[in-house]
Amino acid sequence: MLLEQILSSLKEKDMGTLKNLLSEAEVVEILNIFHDLPPNEQVIVFRLLSKSDALDLFEELDTEDQQNLMDSFTDAQAIELVNELAPDDRVRLLDELPATVAKKMLAALSPNEREMTNLLMGYEAQTAGRIMTPEYVRLRKELTADEALAKIKTFAVEKETIYTIYITDEERKLKGVLSLRDLLIASPDTKLEDIMENISVTVSTDTDQEEVARIVQKLDWLAVPVVDKEGRLVGIVTMDDAMDILEDEATEDLMTQAGLLPGKEANRSELLIRGNLWTIWKVRLPFLFIAIVGGMLAAVLMSGFEDVLEASFAVAFFIPLIMDLGGSVGTQSSTVFARGVALGHINMGQFAKHFVKEVGVGLSLGIVTGAIAGGIATIWQGSEAPLIGLAVGLSVMVTATIAAILGFLVPFVLVKRNIDPAAGSSPIITTIKDISGLLVYFVFASIFLSQLM
């Protein structure tokens, strides 16, 4: 409903109504519809948001959408926005910007924000140091609960989270952790070292980001503290950042295993689209030779069942049906596999589970379509060959199941062998499916039409 109202306001150029709609909506609602808007309308929506909502929305966008928005900003607007970002989100954006633009943005930051950003950018990419935020609450252990609350009130707005308080000594070495809840209910004169809890898990600045994210997930903490080589607390990695990392890493792992990593897939696509004729031939022609051989084998197979065709010419009527239905199921299955891997919905490490499910789907589709096709064949040709409908129905069922098996199995084998599935899946699936489908159909036809032979 919100999307429809926003689109209607955009179409009618009713900026007043649009601004009111956006002011009443939650940021998460706006985020859910933001990707459905064309780029020019994204800019309009973003500019009509309040400053705080715009910042919250911007931090949740992926870097590509962030860059698209920044292209519409003046230098002053871009610098102001980057300056307002949390340090870890700012580093993530700067890493994706062209070096000259990133350098310009960095130089324009306030001294304090530039110092924090430089700190994070000094660590190796994809480590805890690079993704941590230095905006956390750190208090000395000798403070009382009353003194601690007073300090928190002075800088709470500047910190990313205040629900977990880290207790250190005079050398900033981590001694314990304290929840805001425990601090609030403690006696005012109680020292923090008396109510803090020991913290058993920390990560170092050079710990791999995926390992950090899995620690946060396993412990179910709001954040995990990051310490340097001397054991001094330098930042925290929060739960929301950890979940983003796990999602990105899982997608990258799956795409890598499937040979669909963006760089590799882009290279393959460019090769097939922009390469010279000989280059394209080398990729695509070998699989077409497979199709030629398969077609010849299918012809030989049909000649071996010449007596069946002579006994009932009606058998030939349904050959295209058997082959086309099988081909459609195979194409559907291979498309489901390719899209599932690309989007991270298929775990290559659990391929057997996905494979068994798809075989069941193929069988169920074969039963339904086989019953329909067999029924029509019986009504149409029943007087000449009463059992031809049964042969057609069973053949469709078996062929659809085989096609579903091939649709998942062939591209899986190809990516495991580091062969481009885009060029190879269809010819291989079609060839095997056609030969097996014809064989199944003629075997059933021979059995059920034996009285005519």
C-alpha cells in the first residue's frame, strides 16, 4: 500500500503528499520499497526524507545504491553525508569509491571522523580491524555506577550502541563487561569492577571477518570486543555487521563453488558476447557436436523399433509430445538450479538434499502431465490402439522424472568440473533426455501394443 501511494505521488508530482507519506513511514518500510524504484525516483525519495531517516536509510543500502545516490549529490552534500556515517559504514563506502573520490572525501572529514576512519583503513581488508566501529562505551573500572551513568549521558548520542559497556583499566586493557540494565539497577556508589562480568572471548584486529561474524552468531552477543596486539580495546563488531558479513560470505562461497563468482561470470559472459567467432566456436561448438551425435543415436534407436511404428502409425504422433514435455521439465530444473545457486538458495554442500527434492518434483509433474497426456491419447486413438494412452502416460511420467534429474545433475557436474554451464547444460540435457525418452516410449509401446505387432 505504501509503495502504491508513493508511486502515485511520484507520478502526479505531488511532493507535499509524498513528503508526508515518508515522514509517517518507518525507515525499514522505506528500505523495503526503495529497491523497486527507478534511480531518479530513488533520489527524489531520499531528498524528501528527514536528515536522520536519510542517514539511517543510507547506512542500510548496499554500496552500489549508495554510489548511485552520491552521484546526484553536490560535493558539499556528499561530504556532509559521509561525515555523518558511522566509521565502519564510512570505510565500507570509501573502499568502493574510486581512489581519487575516496581521498577527497577523507580529506574533507572533520578531524575526529578522519582520525577514526584512518584508523580502520589502516587495517587489512576483511579483518576485524577493518569492519569494527570505535564508537563504543568504555569506562574505567574504578568508577562508581552513579559516575558511570553521568558519563554515558554525555556521549550516548555519539556511540553506535550503549547497551553493552566495556570496562578497562588505565592502560585500556579489557577487564570486563557490563550491561546497561545491570548498571541501572546497581547501587549508585557501587564500583564497576564489583558488578562487571569477566569476558571470555575477544578477537584481535587481524582476525578474519567471517570468523568474527561466526563468533558473534554463536555467542548471540550484541557485539564482540576487538583488541590490538597489546590487548588494548580498540573497537567492537556489532551483531548487524556480523549478519551482513555472514550473508555476503555465504553468497560468495556458493557462487565461487558454482563457478558463478561475479568476476568469473562476467569474464565468461564477455567472452561469449564480445569474443571473436573462433573464440565463441571453441566454447559452444563442442556441445553442439554432442547434440548431433545424440540426434544420430536417436535415429538409430527409432530404426530399431521400426516394427512398432509399422504396427501402429499412431505411435509416431506422440513422439514430439514425449520429447517436448521432457525438454520443458529439464529446462525448468536447470533454470531453478542456476538461479538457486546464484541467489544463495541452494547450498552446494547439501546438494543431495536439493537434488532429491527436485527428483520428487519431477516425478509429481510427470504423474500429472502423464495422466493428462495419456487420457487425451486414449480418447483420440483408443479405437485403433486401446493401450496407447497408457504407453504415452507412463512414458511422460518417466521422461519428466529423468529430465528433472538431468536438469539438476548436469549443471552440478559441469560447475564441479569448472565447465561453463551456460554453454553446456542444454545440449547435454537435451541429448540424454531425447535418447532416454524415446527408449522409454518405444519400450512401453512394444509392451502394450504387442498384440498389433
